[in-house]
Amino acid sequence: QVELVESGGGLVQTGGSLRLSCAASGRNFANYALGWFRQAPGKERTFLGTINRFNGPIRVSDSVKGRFSISRPAANMVFLQMNSLTPEDTAVYYCAADRSVITSTASYWGQGTQVSVSS
């Protein structure tokens, strides 16, 4: 049974940083893409970035490039480093996994972790 568990969310002030973690279990994720999305209240879930397979290419959304970065220290773990946070970054952040490219219809999702940025 595949399970994705996010952690690291919380409340931070404007300009602060957070690092989110996602631990995947239930199979060998070495050839899986792992990625991050977020969903703000009343808005659609949006793509943030992905790493296609362990040690594979990294893609980060232009909307957060320069502030957010993704790393994958192990085949079954992915980090999202978020810097220079603003209230507009307040959202639930989700980890996703898929055998191929990560999209909004990814096969596996975590339960989400709340990130709140105060002004």
C-alpha cells in the first residue's frame, strides 16, 4: 500500500523559511517522480515542482522559482525548501508520486500539510 506523508508545515512570518518533507512508502520509488503541489482556499491545486526519478531532472514552476527548491535525498523522500515566504504562499501543500511525469492527476497523494504565512 502506497503512502505519502508530508511534514514540516506550520505558521511562519513573512520573509521566513520552511522546509517540507515527504516520505513515501509501500514500494520502490527510485523510478517514480515525486513532486509538490499546493492549494490555497478557494483556488485550484497548482504545481510547484518535481523530480523525475531519484537523481533525475528537477523542474520548478516559474511562479516560485528562485524562492522554492526541491531536493530528493533518497529514493523515497523529497524536500521542498521555501524561502522568502509571503502571505500569498498560505496553502495546503501536497506531495504527489507517479510512475511518469507528475501532473494534477498523479496516481498517489499525501494528506497535505498546512503552511500559513502571517503578515
